[in-house]
Amino acid sequence: MKMDCPICQGQKCMDAITRTEEVPYFGEIMESTLLCSSCGYKHSDVICLDQKDPVRYSIEIDSSKLSARLVKSQSATLSIPELGLKVEPGPKSLGYVSNVEGVIDRFQKAVKTAMNLFEDDESQKNAKIILEELQKVRKGEKKVELILEDPFGQSSIMHQEASHRKLEEDEIKNLKTGFFTLSPDEIDSS
């Protein structure tokens, strides 16, 4: 399908390609790609179409578990409580397949990016401490728990030592999904 490009404003110069596919661990997915032939803008996304029971995975990370596979959907929350790290989904959140070491990499990059925004010494100092602690985890010098919570059940940690359970109703209510919803109770009819 041809459409107008939101970046260069070119008319009918962007190809929109979508397809569905059955993928192990994800179920049915829809891949979409936008590609502008005028300016080169490209955007890809993968959306899980299957919904499963809400799930919580956790694994204690040490050097032997860095290669454990991880599937994170666009609606999942990742956290390392011992380090105060949490990544919640937003409207542009993407799913991905990685391993535990790749997740640590993503946390390190996020902390480094945040450091560029911090102006005070205390925040800079705390960020450096978190980076040092993540490096210790990578080297096997420190153990931490990685938690993956998904209200739509599309995520998992694939390792024999990973524990998982169904999320409780109160836990689900406290999770962000990255999707905007409005319940009938919240609509003001005035």
C-alpha cells in the first residue's frame, strides 16, 4: 500500500507492508514496515496478535545465565529491583527477542543516555554506581533478579531455572501496558 510520508511530506512515496506469521514463543504476529522511497525513512514493528494469561517470570542472574533467551513483547515490563531499574512500556514500545546479556546491555545504554540529561552531581554519581553494578553482574561478581511481567502473557524467559507464575489481579492493575484505555466509568458525560 502506498501512503504519504510523515517525515518528508512526500505524496504516495511510502510503502506500507504488513504480514502475519506464526512464530514460536510469540504465537501469531503481525509485522509491519514503513519505507519511504523519497527520504529513506524506515519504521518496523512487530505486534503480537495472540493474548494469553498474564504472566510473571523471574530469574536470578549470574554469569551462567547471561545466554538465557528472553522474549519481551511490546506490553511487558522488565525490572531489576536490587538496582532500582525498571523499563515500562509506552505507546511506542517494541517487542524483541534477546538474551539476558542483551537486556543488561539495554539497561546500560539507557542509564548512559539518562546520564547525559542529569545536571546534578548526585544523579551522575548514582548512575555511575548503577553502571558499575551492572558490569559486576555481567562479570558474575554480583547476582540480581531479573523480572519480566506481561499482562497479555506474550513474553517469557526460556531457562530451566526461570520461575514463572500467573500475575495476580492487583499486580496486573499496577502494570503499564503501553496502550491507552478508557473505561466507561471514567467518561464524563457533562
